Amino acid sequence: MSKVHIIGGGLAGCEAAWQLANRDILVNLYEMRPKISTPAHQTSNLAELVCSNSFRSDEVKANAVGILHEELRISNSIIMSVADKFKVPAGSALAVDRELFSNEITKLISSHPNIEIINEEITSIPNSWEHVIIATGPLTSEKLSNYMLNKSNNDSLYFFDAIAPIVYKESINMSVAWEQSRYDKIGPTGSVNDYINCPMTKDQYIKFVNDLIEADKTIFHEWEKETPYFDSCLPIEIIAKSGVETLRHGPMKPFGLNNIHKDKEEPYAVVQLRQDDMAGVLYNIVGFQTKIKYSTQTDIFSQIPGLENAKFARLGGIHRNTYINSPTLLNYDLSLINDRRIKFAGQITGVEGYVESTAIGLMAGLFMFNKISNKKDYKIPLTTAIGSLLNYITRKDEIKNFQPMNINFGLFESMDIKHIRKLPKRIRDKKKKELLSERALEDYRHWFNSFD
């Protein structure tokens, strides 16, 4: 009987293993933790969420990420199923209790009769392995990275990723802070108070921005100095350097929030905190990923009104992430061009985000099943979120600077909107997203049903 060797027990590896195992394919899932640790992981669990507890927007009719969520649900994704089970209040976003989430994934994968978990580091692919999925994620070990470099004769690309701090809710001063979702938007739980907001005056904000810019930073190794940041996860101090007002129109925007302690006036700037666990004990500071040294972080973040006496469960951090030049290295079925035994999955392929990584893990599993079953791979329509994302990382047009990408409507196949062009712009844009969503889900259901 064919056996698939999956390297990496993150979101993509677990999703690929689950899809294969549920189709009666035997899987060896290799995870080097806890024997060998990484700079960012804190537990030995599978599918540990390192950077954030948010899967981002769950609005299926208004957001490309929401469409991707729904396509994964249609696919019987283990990651989405468990995320839905352990979601926490986060407005219109899907955020989870990260500990309960990874505990449940570990339990389900460990107990599946077709999956064997092997805790050891894989540094090369044995010639005897016929079916391999590399889903080692952005924290791929140095030895395996070197093996891939030698195998592909092509440079891997690197970028830095940063982690936001987490505080204990009990230490937040609620006589200064208040609970409210932006524009009082109703979240999945029916609440309009899914975020804790800490207000700043103009003087407080400007001092805070200046302190961020002047803060003592982490010192990089020589080999790290030319490594770029990923644009969607810039450290807070790097954003601050781009202009004094940038943060105020980014993670610290005050718009749609009204301070209940000041006659509901709109503050000059706001720091938001989002629930990180189902018990409501931990809150992460939204958008505050940073590479500032720990001792300096506590000094600066305690300036935030409401966080004067904050107790930190985790401070911000930074680590190097790895991804491959997928368009030049991979076939459409995610197999390595010069070694079709090997498929790649997840964030290492150049997708960015939890659900994007999960989606490519899903596809690696489905494509591997087709290979073992001698079935043909039918391309997923570019009208779908998963199809457009897969196309982005495997397209063969000239690519001068391949960069990690989140799912977005710009990747979808264009749509004729002549019949709604005369509508007011705001209404037209909303209607277009609804039409894109309807088309995507209809096309994806048809593709997935024909697959199974």
C-alpha cells in the first residue's frame, strides 16, 4: 500500500495528512519538535499558531479571505472545522483560542488510524520515498533548507516575520480603556464590543511614535542584514519610520471608535487589543509585531493609556521565514519540477497567512491522492479563491521578484459588471464582491464535488 511522507506538522502538513488519511492513504507525519525547537514555537503541539490567533475576515460576501474560509469548509478542512469550534470574539473576523485549537488538532491527527506521527528532523529525502510533501513552513530547519537549495539549484528567498505582544486582560486599566468594535460592527457572536481600545491624545501619539523610532532594536546577524520584511507584517517601529501619521491610518487608526470615558469623542489614535483565548484571559495588541528589545518594549508599551501596569504573557519578537521561488520550481500540482516525487505545501510555497497555508496544504493532499490513484488533476477555476491562489504561486509568466501573497480579489479572474456599472460606487463595489463570492463558491462546489 502506498504511503505518503509529510514533513512538517503545521497547518499545511496537518491539512494534507487529514485529506489523505480520510481517503484511506497511509501517512507518516514528521515533526521535529519537541526534539528540535524553533525560534518562534513555544509548544510541541501540531498546528501551533505562532504569530497571531486571527484567521482574519470571515465575511464571505465581502472579503476574499471569507471566501477562502468557505471553500475550505466545503472541502471538509480539519483546520477550519477546529477553528470554528474554538473561535473567540473578534468582530467580523475569525479568531481562535490558540491553545485549545492546537490541542484539538494534535488530538485528532494523533488518533487517526491512518496517520503515524514521527518526532524527528528530516534533513534530506531518501531515494526510497516515492510520495513526499514538504510542509515545513517558514521555519524550515537549516539542514533541510540546504538540501532543497542543492536539489533545486535555485536560491530560496527569505523574509522577516514579527510577533505581536500579548497581555493579561486583568492588568488592563478599564477606567481608561473601553470595549467596542470599530463602527459598532456586529461580530459572529452578536457583540459590538469585541475589542479593547486604548486611546491616545495627539501629544501622547507623537511621543509614542518618536519613542518607537528611537527604540533599541534587535541586532541582526551578518547573514540577516539583507533579508527583506514581508509588507503585510511590518514591525510597528518600521511603520512608524515611514511618517508620523502612518500608524494613525494603520494599526492605530481611531476611526469608528468613540471613547465612552470622554463623552464618546473620537480619540486622536487608538491601540486595539483582541481576545487571544476562549477564557478571555489573554489579549494581543493588534498590529504591534516588533523587533524592539524586550526590556525596551515594556518601557514603551506601558506608555499606552490603559496599559500603564500591563502584565505581558508574551513580548513581541522576530524571526526569519523561508519560502521558495515556487513559479520557477513547482508544477501546477505543487510537485518539484526536477523531482516529481516531492510536492510542497503551505507557507514555504510563497503564500502568506494561516488560511492560505491551509489551502495549499489541502491541494497538496488532493493532488497527491490523485497521483497515487492515477487520476487526472483538473485545474481549479481561477474564479475561486483556492484556484487563484494556486495559480499565483505556480504561474509561468516572467516573474522578476516573487513575493509572498495573501488571498485578495486582485488574484481572481475578472468579472463583467456592465449590468451594475451605473450604480453608485459604494453600492457597486459591494455588489461586485457579492457577485464574485457567489461565483467562486458555485464554481468551487462544482469542482470539489467532481473531484470526490
